[in-house]
Amino acid sequence: MAKIVRTISEDASVVATAIDATDIVSEIEKIHQTSAVVTAALGRLTIAASLMGIGLKGEKDSLTLRMNGNGPSGALIAVADSFGNVKSYVCNPVVEIPLNKFGKLDVSGAVGKEGTLSVVKDLGMKEPYCGQVPIVSGEIAEDIASYFAVSEQIPTVCGLGVLVNPDLTVKAAGGYLVQLLPFADESVIDILEKNVNSLPSVTQMLSSGVTAEEMAMKVLDGLKPNVMDDLTAAYKCDCSRERVERALISIGREELDAMAEEEEVSEVCCHFCGKKYTFTSEQVRELSAQAKA
């Protein structure tokens, strides 16, 4: 389980959320069999989704991040609920490219920089809220901060990190999200900038035993922070046979009839968790009867 802690400064002008998501990103690597750089990229986006998800107010609200920078990984998608539970998917799970100039996994090279970051919030209204910004770096944390600055006008600092072992397992993964409210004064901003600039990387902190709560407290050091929330979250796919049936019905009668004719047994695999659902030709015909012509 991932550990998420949300803290707030004494004057309530700054909120910092931090997560130790090592378990979640380990699950991503197991499910999607990702190469090291894709584990880092999809892990970072999924961590960001979890941090943003717990900011949603309704229990049934959800948030989807989609990043498509035209890099070799293809599109990356992460979905979070309001409890920070997440699921994610990448088009190309195995990408092998050289390390970047700093000798680290080249996340930006895998994701690409020629594209957009999209944020879709389903808040239970008729239409979901959609925001989209150009990718600024492909490193993901900077892109998340850019989204908040441009689309929501919220000054935001985001730190994300995934450390992958030589055997491709995940050693440490987590992040933090810091947001300033409109009434934050200059002295608060100065303290926050000093704290963020002096922090070790997320993976350095987690590898040395720093907890999510300690990370959130370090970010707001000097601002007398208090803990608002202390939560656990997990990689959690909500797929079901009923959902798959609805998806099949939506493709239309002609496609379903062709599927029933071609295959005695059809298999549908969930992109997010890999679970397989099988349908006999007779079952596909029953679904076809419910579909539009």
C-alpha cells in the first residue's frame, strides 16, 4: 500500500501532499512488464495522478492524466480516484534508449516533448472538466506544475521520482505536490523556495528512510505545518465483466456480428490490469442484440 500525507502551513496558505508510492510503481512494473525508463515515466505520471486525485472532493470523482509527447513510449495514461487509488497504461511498455547526459534514465526521451498533457476530471456533472497544456519538458513533474499554472492558475511545485534496480524491480518511488493559495505572502514563498531548492531528490529521501509525512513536513519546514490527512492508496483496477460488456455493446452491431462469426471464443484483455474476459460466439450475439445497428 502507498502512504499519502497531506499537510498545511499554520496560516493555511500552503498545502503540501507527499506519497511513498514504491508499492504502486512495483505493481505497475509487474503488470505491464515495463523496461526501466518506461517504469520511471509511467510511475511518475501515476504518482502525479494519485497526488492530484486526493484533491478531488466527491467520493465518486475521478481524474485522468494522458501524456502524449510523440516519443517511443507512445501515450501514457493514469487514472486516480478521490482516495488516491490509481491504475495506468502505456502504449509501448518496452523502450530501450541511452541514459541522458546526467547518466540517468531518459524519461523525457521516452515520453517525447512534441505533444500535450491532458487532464480530465469527472466530477459527476453532465460533462467532465478537460484541461490541456503543451508538454514543456517531458520529465512529467515540470509538466504537472505547468498544467496547474496555466489551466488552474495555482502556483505549484511538483517533485516526482522512481528509482529502478538493475533487475528492473522498483527500489523507491514517490513524490510531492505543493500548492500556494492566493493569499500567501512573499515571506511564505521565500521559505518554500528555499526548502524546495535544498531538498534531496525524492528517491534519495525515500531510499534513506524518509517517510511521506517527513517529506511533506520538510517541504513546509519553517511554516509550522500540521497534518491534514494520513491515507493509504493502492494500484486498483475497477474493471468488471459488466463494464467490458458495455464497452463491447458500444462498438455496434456490425462489429459484434463479425466477431461472433470469426471466433468461437473471443477474448478481451483489460489494458490496466491484464485481466482477461472471454465471450463465446453466442454471448457476443446476445450483446449484438442490445447494440445499435
